[in-house]
Amino acid sequence: MYYLSLEFLMGRALGNAILNLGLEGRATQAMQELGYRLEALEDWEYDAGLGNGGLGRLAACFLDSMATLALPAYGYGIRYEFGIFFQRIRGGAQVETPDNWLRYGNPWEVERPEYLYPVHFYGQVSSRTDADGALRFLWADTQVIMAMAYDTPIPGYRNNTVNNMRLWAAKSTREFDLDYFNHGDYERAVSDKAQSETISKVLYPNDNVFEGRELRLKQEYFFVSATLQDILRRFKKSSSGGFADFPDQVAVQLNDTHPAVAIPELMRILLDQERLGWEEAWAITVGTFGYTNHTILPEALERWPVSLFGYVLPRHLQILYEINRRFLEQVTARWPNEPERLRRMSLFEEDGEKKVRMAHLAVVGSHSVNGVSSLHSEILKAQLFRDFYELWPERFNNKTNGITPRRWLRLCNPALSRLISERIGEDWVRDLDQLRRLEPLAEDPRFRESWREVKLANKQRLAECVRSLTAITVDPRSLFDCQVKRIHEYKRQLLNLLHVLALYNHLKANPGAQVVPRTVIFAGKAAPGYAMAKLIIRLIHAAAERVNDDPDLDGRLKVVFLPNYGVSLAERIMPGADLSEQISTAGTEASGTGNMKFALNGALTIGTLDGANVEIREEVGEENFFLFGLTAAEVAQQQARGYDPRELFDSNPTLRGALDLIASGALSPGQPDLFVPIVAGLLDHGDPYMLLEDFDSYLNCQQRVAAAYRDQEAWTRMSILNVARMGRFSSDRTIREYADEIWGVRAAPVSLPPRKRS
Ligand code: 26W
């Protein structure tokens, strides 16, 4: 099984390796004897930040689960020299600096110069007829870049299995050395050589927005081409010849469309190199690939200009045309005389600049298409891929995301893990459904007391982290209200902020008000080119400045933005959270996985019926979940009808008060117009994510949250029940479903002979 992904957000490896290998006791002791704390040592490791957000972290959780389930599975991707940028805050604004994570070397990787493959770009295609009368295609005059393998071990949890993540680095070919002899320009020869190695230099920092850059297309093809050469080498080594059983021996999962060029690439290899006929090659290809969709946001869907695609990959463009011709023939056979349907389904978008629709390619070239939560998979069938679902209903399925309980509970929350294991043993680490056995303990006052003590200690740790990162002091007894994820309009950090400003106005108007003290914590990176997201970060800082410094509030409200959110910071935040903000407009968040990390660490969720929130609520019980807002169906209706945010603005004084605070310039002294685009986006540009529509419902819900928090016994009961019922959201469950229903792959457990004592 091969998991192809442009992103793997691994975070740190040391603690995870020690845990999975069962070396915690010995490693801790060894460090102690040397006069160190293991934790302090762990803090020196750079995060491997080779991803943006949810999709990249999901890939990392999947690798952990595949190894733990002893599946014969490989991760394949790119060894970026620079991962996701470091976020710093200067004057309340995001500043990006390069993540030079390899600066001091990387002890976890093994260089494999023996796995070195040529990858071709550009050039021309010519055709000729063979001696045997067959039409052959020749892709010539290409530029060649070498792909060199770097392997990182992926240890399973205490099962003697170590899988492999193979990442490719670009290396120039010797031809670049000979370049000098062609033009006699030594400096240019060296710079051309260096230029050719830029392919694996840097991760594109966009999350959920497509940018059609030539270098990005080259990255996608570079790693796909090297990976397929490696897969074919391994297949040929172990098979008895012939490709008939290729789909039985090989499963390739495409993590979104980013590696979808693998489809025409496998076709090219089978047709042009292995000389198979089209029909046979196509059956093998479709039988091999599965495609996972992770977003329906139109601006995130990959649509490459045909001119660019054909320039970089001319032979692949030809193959796409032929795939499309045959596909549309099939559509026509099923629905004669429906030109509109052909236009909708084509692999090529024809209005305006002609483009390749990578999502359509991925659906046509895969035997399985899945969404990442039940709601999202239904939306795929009913909307984004509706026509395709009518044609091939059997291809569509759901695989609700999950998270690895090793990193996201056992490793990041040792205190809670200890408390749990004291009562139900340690099997939950491998079998998260075991957490159910905590349910009766929710009624035990002494257990609840211990549960609260653990949470408080984790909040103290988080408060210390807040202080050291921001110099802001927060009270661990206040409600820790957390929204941490990429900054994006659809995730509605602004809605959260409107609540903060409404609270602020309320406290200013009612100085003696007895409210539940809150610490509202934000963290997340904005794509460097996403102006509105960056402005939202500035607004959060402006609000923090205003709120935190106001003596009238005497600590009843604090706002904090933690810089440089990533895997390691998440490991600090999740255990210390009371409230998890999962407030995207219904129908926009494919799944979410942060929602699962919070709930597994005992935070309660305030959320919409979006993504996996729906299933989390079903599992933990509606009485243990704070629900608000329109449903996805209501959002769609409302959008079809068209709605007027001004009306809501005029009729709701609380909302008006909060928005006026932003619009008046009061939060940005000296720059009165700074935040005007934010207010204009809501009032003048139609409020596409319906913040105003959900505002009232959200505020009411936050009041229910505060009321619930006052009753600490009841809150703790809910917290315990949330954790007890999270078993379904283990990525072990998710991976078992992929293995059984899509890949047809079974565990290959490793048993070692008993170790000799020395
Ligand atoms: C080409 C630019 C680009 C880059 C990344 C477009 C889209 C992406 C990703 C697909 C965005 C992403 O990370 N999606 C998230 O995937 C998670 C794992 O399935 C889900 O939990 C999140 O809801 C979804 O936003």
C-alpha cells in the first residue's frame, strides 16, 4: 500500500519513537543519570513541518496507525528543505521566516543514494509506427532532474514493526556538469545546476487555496514519477512477470488531487514503456488508485491551465485528452444528447482559459472516491461530484478521519493518560474503544476531583507557555476557550472575535457583571498571500491589546494569540483546553481533526453541524456538546435565496456594538481605516460565510457554555463522557476501514524470536 501525499506534518520524532518502542522508563532514567530531564532534551528537536494543516497532519497520523496495525504500507512525499514557515508577530502582524529545519542535520533520516531516478520535464512528443504496425509515442528533448530517496523510519506501537516514509530530494544530473562545454559559461553552468535542485526546496504555504505555479506542478510530477518508478521496481522484483495482477499487489491512495498526475503517469509507463494496450493499461490504472477528497471550497480545487500543463508535461496532456475522449464517449452512451452534462463532466474546463480539472481526473482514474466525514461524503455525492455519482455510485464511500491516540493523548497528556490507565489499564492506547470503560467513573466524585486536578495542572502548563510566548499572564482558573487552526474566513475566527468584543462591551457597560472569567486563545498561520487572513490576525492582536489592558475588566476576559502554531504547540494546547471552538459555516469544513484532539483531551466542543462535528456529537451525546447555527442544508437554502447581512446588523444591537468597535477605528489608533475591509466583507460583500446569520445563535450558545462551566461537577461529568466516547475517532479505526474496504491489504505482523539475555 502506498500513501502519496505532498504533505507530511510529522512534528517531533523522539518522544514518539521512545513511546512506540517502549523505552520510556529506560530513556527517562538514562537522562536522569546524566543530569537532564528527558522533556528538556525533547524540546531541542525541530518539528518536521512538511505540511500546512489538516491534510498533512492526517497523513502523519495515518502512518502511525498503518505501522501500529502492521500493514505493509509506505508513505511517499517530498523532502522539502524548508517546511512551513515560522510565524512571528511584529506589531500585531504576521511575519514569515524560513523554516530551516535541516540546519543541524536530521538524525531520523537515512540517505539512500542507491535509489536514484531520473524525472523528465518539458520537451516534445513525436509519433511513429512500429515495425509491428503499432503507433508509438516518443517524449524527447526533455530536461532531466534526479530524485534521490531519503528514508524515515515509522515505528509501530510496540509491535516490532517499522514502516518507511520515503521522501524525494531533487539532485541535478551530470548533464548539468557538461553544460559548461556547450556554452563555456562556468558561472551559468553552476547556477543552472543549482536551479535544477529548487524543485524540493520549499513547501507551498497555501492551505485550501490553489495557485497555479509552474514549480508546484513540477513538484507534483517530480515526486509522483520517482514514486511510481520505485513501486514498479519493487513490483517487478517480486512478481512473476506481467501486469495482470498489479492492482491486486499494489494499492495507491492519492491524498487529495495533489498527486493525481500519477494517473496519466502510470498510463504513460504502461503504454509507452511496457507496451500494453490502452484498455488493459486503463483497467490496471483504475484498479490501482483510490482518491480522497479533503475540500469542496471552489478556490482550493486544482485546475491547471492547459497551456502550462502541456508545456511541462506534453505527453501527459496527450494522454489526458485520450482519457477524456473515451470517458465522454461513455457519458454520451449513457446520456445521449446532453451536451450540458458533457460540459460539466469533462476533464477540461472550456470557458475562459482552458484548464485541466484535477478532481475530475482523480474521480475518473480511481476505483474509489472518498470524503473524510459522513456529511462531507454526502456533499460530494449530492453536489461536487453529483454527475459522477450518478454514473458510478459504487465508487463513492466515506472514511471518517481519525487521530492517533499515541501522540494525541498518551504522549501529549501524560497526566491524564496515567489517571486513565490507573482505572482501566493501558489497552486503550492500542484499542481506543476501551475508553468506554471510563463512563461509569463519570459518576464517581473522587474520580471527577482527580480529573479536574489533571486539567488544572495542564492549564497551568499552558498558562506558563502563554506567558513565555506572549508575556501575557492568564488565570488557570478561567475558562480556556481555544480556537487553533489555519486562519481562513470559512473557519470563522471572526465570529469568535465578535463574541469577544460583545463580551467586552457587556463588561464595560456593566462593570459589576458576574461573568465566568474567560481566556480566549487563538493560534494559527495565515497563507502569506491571503490578505484577509493576515488582517484577521492583526484584528485579534488589536482586540487583545484593548481587552487585556483594560483595568475595568479586572481579569474577567483575556485574549491571547499564540505565535507559530504547529504540531508541538498543539501538543501543549490540547491538554489544557476547556472549550474547543469548531465554528465553521456548516458545509465548509470537510472534517476537522483538531475537534477530535480537543475532545480526546477532555475539552467540550462548541460547534456547528459541520464536518466530523456531526459524528462527534452523535458519539458523545447531544447533551454533552454545545451546538449552534444553521445546518448545511439551511446554509445552502439561505444562499440560494440571497440574504441581507445589513438587516441583521440593523436589528441586533449587540452585533452592531461589536462591529462598530471594529469599524470606528477604536481598535487601531492612528490607522482608523485599517480594519474597514473586514467590516466591508461582512456588510457590503454579502458575508459569504454567514457570520451575521449565526451570530445570535452563537452568543446564546456561549451563554449556555458559561452557565455550564459554573457547575464544575456537571462540567467534569461531561468532560469525562466526551473522552470515554471518542474511541471511534482513533485513526486506527479509519485505517482499518481503508485497508478492508479500499486497499484490500492485510496485516503482516512481525514476530521476533525471544531475546537472549546477555
Ligand atoms: C493546492 C492548495 C491546497 C493545499 C491544501 C488545497 C487544498 C489543501 C488541503 C486539501 C486543505 C486541507 O488540509 N483540508 C483539510 O483536510 C483535513 C483532513 O482531511 C480535514 O480535516 C479538514 O477539514 C480540511 O480542511
